[in-house]
Amino acid sequence: MNTSALLYIVGSYLIGAIPFGLLLSRGSGIDIRSAGSKNIGATNVARLLGKKTGALTLGCDILKGFLPMWIITLLVQGQSGYEVILGSCGAALVSGHMFSVYLRFKGGKGVATALGIFLYLAPVAVLGCITVFACCVALSGFVSLGSLLGSLSMLLWLALLKAPGWKLWLAAFIVLMIWLKHWQNIGRLFSGTEKSWRKRDEP
């Protein structure tokens, strides 16, 4: 892997690490890292600061997954092994969001950033994932369950669409990381203590 490829990967990590939820909440007097679910993602921001700020956070987190993948594709497409570079950049983007160097290697759960990555790489599969997510949340009231099952379904949709192997491996890595980041939510779901979005309480 050449120097340019390494720079793209490091740059992807640094972009993924930008904590938009924290930046957008500044001036509100609320530290989202110590309130609610203590997560920097859009769900916690929406609960603490309102739907508009939550939606803006969601949009920024999606874009920081989508735009770098689009730009890097323009730069490397056609080069030998470009799929490895793209896959590595995608993994770096999500890793940056989850383990941000700006937040002492803490961060969010990566769902929105992963959504942005695959919105570029596999938009049809993303539609399937969003459908699974929406149905799960509507039926259960748990955003965490929707995120878990929606992300897991990406592997199914990619397989059905006969996506290339590198996209499947990238998806497998990201899904594993998302599930690991949700381990507390998984525990609460099994114990029956996870709080529902319908009740407007913190997960």
C-alpha cells in the first residue's frame, strides 16, 4: 500500500472522528457526554436538544461517511487494489467515529456514519436496512433494536444483491463494531430494562 493510500486512510479516520453531536450541542449548556444516554449520536442529541439539532447531527454524521467515500473513489478508482483502499477508508471512518482521537478515543456507535458509507457504496441495500430499522422501531419502540437488526440486515441485502466480496467484508467489520458498541443496550434488551423511544426516556 503506497503513501497516498495511507494518507487517505488516516484522513478518513480523522474525518470520522469529528464529533458533530458534541460540536452542535455547544452553547446549549448541556454536555451530551454526561446527560441522557451519554452518547454523542443523533438519538441522544434529539432527546436532549430537540429534533432539529438531532436531525442536523444525523445529517452531518451521514455526510462524514458519504462524502469521503465519494471523494476517495474519484481519487483511486482504476488503481491497482483500489477496493482495498476503499474498504480500509470505510473501516477507518467508522472507527474514527467510535474511537475519536478528539475525545480520548471515545465516541458514538457508528450507525449514522455507516449509513453514509453504504449510502454511497450500496444505496439499494441501505433502503432495505432502513426498512428493517423502521419496522423494528415501530413495532418495539426501541431505537437500539432497530439499529442492531437494521445493521445486521446489511449483510443479507449485500448478499442478495451479489455485492463484491470487499463490500461484504467491510459490512461484516462494521456490523461487528456496531454490535460491540451496543453491548450495554443488548444487555438491557435481554433483561427488559431498555427504555422505549415512545416513552421519551433515555436508552
